[in-house]
Amino acid sequence: MSRLNINRLTNENEDGSPKITGITTFSSTAFLEAPKGTTAQRPENVVPGMIRFNTDSGHLEYYTGEFWDEVLVANNTLDGGTRGVFAGGFPTTNTIDYITISTLGNATTFGVLSQTRYSLSDSSCSSNIRGLFGGGYGSPVSSVVNTIDYITFSSTGNAQDFGDLTQARDYGSGCSSNTRGIFGGGTAPTAVNTIDYITIASTGNAQDFGDLTSTKRVAACSSSTRGVFGGGYVAPSGINVMDYITISTLGNASDFGDLFQGRNALAACSSSTRGVFGGGATPTIVNTIDYITISSIGNASDFGDLTVGRHQLAACSSSTRGVFGGGTTGAETNVIDYITIGTTGNAADFGDLTGTRRTLAACSNGHGGL
């Protein structure tokens, strides 16, 4: 066996790693430093299996032969994959369903919310342990509520009371890092620009974060550092505005860019680098999917189409796969679609929710903010 002791090994251009072939082993108590750079600096002419550290996402990634995918380093479920959870909705229900995002198939009953309500419209956020659902339109109270409740992903069972939003509202949206949850926008009963925040690992009432750039209903997604809110409604049409915040700070949102198509009652999900917005109404119901790079600012690009056009749907994700569930095509549906976030293309059928419903909320323990 030969032995080579060196401090640094690069290619002849000093801009990457050399190719080492044959059977090679490394033995050290120190570390191996992978090539690193931003998403924009990803190399060209790559081959499957190449690996690098993405300084935007803070994750190792490898090239699959079609796209750059993150190296899976943790699994926080008991069933072999990231768990997605769908809650509430209309016809008025307190039902919570769950799926394993890496598989295909129909949803299974998880438990029930602490309060029956609809018009949640993706007003949810999560860490890798807890999922939270905020606001909505309560029943039998029949009014907009400020309720926040939470579930623990690794078990099944009923949601528990967490605290209250700063303002009762419905049709809001949520995003999060692994420690802080954000609830933004909605109606109370007129549109608001309110942004609240909570500490996910604790319980208690939300606190004021700042304001969106305008009063509106929105969909939201996030990386571990940045939340992005997109869409909304100004009679008679949906709007294309996107705002962004830095999750760990406090303050008002700033302009991010424009959606590929302005619309209302859409849903969003994300990997650590890419946000995806699906469905909605312009006011005509659409099957549009568009995407952004979260770390930059700018306009969204066309991604593909949902399997069926619908609005008032909900979305959640793993680090690689986005899932869109429920909504209405004019009548409530139980359809669940999925996409591969790192590529572009049309959605494919995943399975069905346990019942047909719209204005529900969804979250997962493996989204882009973790």
C-alpha cells in the first residue's frame, strides 16, 4: 500500500478537485474538504456522482445526472421518510392526514385539530419535530380565529393548543426555519399585512414581526434564512408580487420580484434553495407552477403544470420533492400531486387525501427551512 501525505490537492487550473480513479482510501482523524461555492457557481460539464458544498444552502450536494440534489444527512420520522401533514379545510373539518413524501399512495388519518376550522389556506409552519397551524375560520363559533395548535411529527394523535396569533385572521400563510415560525397576511375580515412570529419549540402567543409590503392573502416558502411570500388578490384579479423577510430578524418585508403569473389562493413549498408556487386563480382557476431561487431576488420562472388546475390548495415538501394536496376545481378535490423540486416539468399523481377539501393547510418535517 502506498501512502501520500499532502496539505492541498487541486486540479491543474487551481479551480477544483482532481479526478482520482481506482480503489482509494483515506485515513485521518481530521477532515476532507469538499469543493464549495454558491448555487450560481455550480460547475458546468459535470457527471453523475460529483459532490460539492453549497454555501447558499449550507448543505452538501451531488449531481444525479439531471440536477443537483442535497445529501440526506438526517431522518426525523419513524416510517423511513419525510412526513407531510394536511390539516383542516372545507367542508368544515378538523381532520389531519399524513403522507410519507418519498413514497406514493393515499393519505392516512393522523388525528384532529384542537378546533374545527377552514380557510387555513396553508397557514402553517414547522421544525423537524413540530408542525403548527394558525388562524382560520372556526366552527361552530363561525368567526375568524387566532388559534395556533401543534402536532409532533414522529407520532400520530390530536393537535394541542400552542397559543394565539396577534390578530385573528384566515387565508394567511406560514414559513419557518428550524427554530422560528412565521405567519403572514390573510383577512380579518379585510386583507391585512400583519407578520407574526413564534418560537416553535416553546408554546405561547405570537409576537409582531413586521408588515408585508401590502395587505393581501399570500402563499409562503422558505430556506433556513429567508421567507418568501407570493401572490394575493386585488379585485377582480390575483396579483404577482413577491415579498421576502430574513427569518431570524424583525422588520418589514421587502420586494423580491414577480410571480410568473399573478394569482390568488395558491400554495408554495421549497427545498433549501428553490421555492415553488402552484395553482391559484387569476380569477380563472389555473394549473400554473413557477419557481424562484430563494437566495437571490428576481422574477419567477415557469416550472410546469399541476395534474389538474385548482386553487385553495396546500403544499409541503421534503428536501427534494414538493407535494400539492386538495383544493377546488369548482368542486372540492382530494387530489395529491408531486414534483421534483430540483428539476422542471409537470406534476404527477401522488395519491388522494382521506377526503375532498379546500382551504386546508400543510407542513412537513423536511422542508427547505430546516
